[in-house]
Amino acid sequence: MYKDQEWLRRAAIERARAGEDHQAIWISLGQSRSWFYKWLQRSHEGDAEWWFDRPPGTCNPANRSSKEIEELVKFARMHLHNQEQFCGAQAIRWHLEEESVRPLPSLSTIGRILRRHDLTHKRLGRYRPKGVPYPAPEASRPNAVHQADFVGPRFIRTSTTTRRTYALNTVDLATGRCAVEALPGKGGMETAIWAMWRRLGLPRYLQVDNEMTFYGSPLYPHTLGPLARLCLPLGVEPVFVPPREPWRNGVVEKFNDYWDVQIWRKRRISGWGDLQRENMALECRHNRDWRYSKLGGKTPLQALAASGAALKFPTTETIPTDWPSRPESGKYHLIRFIRGDGKLNVFGEKFAVDPDLRYEYVWATVDVKEQRLFLSHDGEQMHDWKYKIT
């Protein structure tokens, strides 16, 4: 019996070294996943006769990582930290995977190694915002709020050409799910957002900065911009954060940095198709594998499944050709800081407000159906102006 077991162990690892799929190996041999990886790890520990059972009491428990794996985890953590990149367990696992480390340690194993060597640095206590209250939309459920932002331009260089490209990234605040679309220019924004909605679902609020690509032109503030024309027929309400305050879109801004590291610093992009494949691979890997402490250790897809939310999606593959150029209903919003002049700035047009609102953040809503502009502070409506959409 012992010799049969020893043969199974050696046969399994020989097949793994030959490149056979791991799951196919343990299933065909009638063994478990944990059995396979136990002996795969033993085979990497340097013992010439690793396939033999160890005597009871051997000072190398099965749940203890090999010294080599432990050092690799510590080095990866130090490298990511020094590069000012994410350096949690998931980021370390991805780094080891890219370095072709085998066997690849699990997230729990990496976490134990980090704790064992005091390499975890968490914020103590709950974060409490300081300063003036900010009226952020509440992301209490999946697709309540998406944040979207452009990255670029970036340039794909080959021996004969240089091609400009942008990325439009979107993150669902409640679950952390992301979507990434490459586009050759910002003029393709509507098509990119539609494609991301086909994967993420439709949000209630889509929060963006004040880039002209989103809102239109300061010369025509009463004309609906490209984003509003896309969103309003679907019941999606754009939200524009205060100008020159990019941290108000902090979740997607942080994701932009991560995208930049993973796609442009770690990959050699050889062409447009290569960029699209890398974007989709990053999106899938993030949504499937990235674990958030704010989600109790769940991945974005696990958080979505646990919520039981029923998502809504666009019903057509692409934007219909008869899409209305001037929606007749819907709302869009602006979060603004009222400065010392006591004026609300709506894409260049200014409205005088109550002096008590100076140096406060306010929530302004344009109701397209009612042709009105409403201003609220701390949940209370303070002003109401006629606002004709042209």
C-alpha cells in the first residue's frame, strides 16, 4: 500500500512537470486537490526523496510554507512597496504568478507569511472625514454609483507607427467591480460606456469629473452634453464632482494608477488588439480575484452574488441609431463648493446663492422635464431657478 501511494505521488508530480493540467491530474488519479498540492509543494522543498512519508513530529508541518516561498513573498512585498504599488496579499500573488513561481501560494498562505513577519500595516480605527461636509451620492447597493474617468493619452509604438490611445475606466463603488475600455480618442466615449454597461449593468448615478468630453462646452451650458444624452434615456443620472478636486473620484483615480502599472509598466503592448486583450484580462482577474477589506474579504463578484441584487442592462449590443439627441426627461447633478463670491458655477454660468452657503458644498440638480435648476444643502432645498434646455 505504501509503495502504491509513493508511486501515485511521483506520477502526479511527473505529469505536472510535463505541463499537464493540475486538475486533470488529481481527478484522474482519484485524489483531492489538497493532496496534489501537498505533494507538489513537497517536491519543491529540496528533499531528494520528497515522496516518502515523514516520521511523526518532523519539524516541518504541512501548513507551514517552505523557506523559499516565504522569502519570495517577503521580497515581492518589499518590491511592490518600494515601487509605491499595491502590496497586499492579492497584489503579491499576482506578482508571483507573473514571475512564474510554482507552486503559487494561496492568499491565506501569503497573509499568514505577512503577519508572521509583521508586514501588514493597516489603518487603526475608522476613518472619519474632516472639514466641510460633502454631499456624496450613497453607494449602498450594487450599481448605485459608478465612478468613471479617462487615462491617457498613452502611445503604442511599433517599428513603423505610433498610435495614440486612451482608457476609460469605471468602478462600481458598492462591489468594487471594474470595467476597462480602450479607445483611440475621447470622441468614442459613448460607445465605450455602453460596452462597459453591457458587462457591469446600468448604474443609478454615473460620477465623473468636469472634462468637456463629458459635459459639452462652457459656451453652451444649457445644451445637454454627450454624457447626459447617453444617460438620461436609460434613467442613469450623471453626477459632476467639483472642479479641480479629483480626489472626489478617488476610487476610480486609484484604479487608474493600478491600471497604469499593470498595463503600461509591466506589459509590452504591441498593438491595438494586444491592448484590448490585456485590458479584458485585467478586468476579469480583478473582478474574480481581488479581495477587498471593505467587503469582508470578498471579491467583487462574490460581493455581487451575496447582495442578491437584480441588475439592469442595455437591451441592445450597441447604441441604437435612433437614440434621442435631446432627451425630454431625466436629471443630472453637480456637486459644487460655494466660494467667497457666493456664486454657484454651472459649467461657466453663475447663479447667486444665499450668503450662508459660502464655503459650503451644495448639490445642484437640473431637471430636464421641468426645465428647472434646484440647489440643495444638507438635504434641504435652498434655491429654484428656471433653466431652459436648448
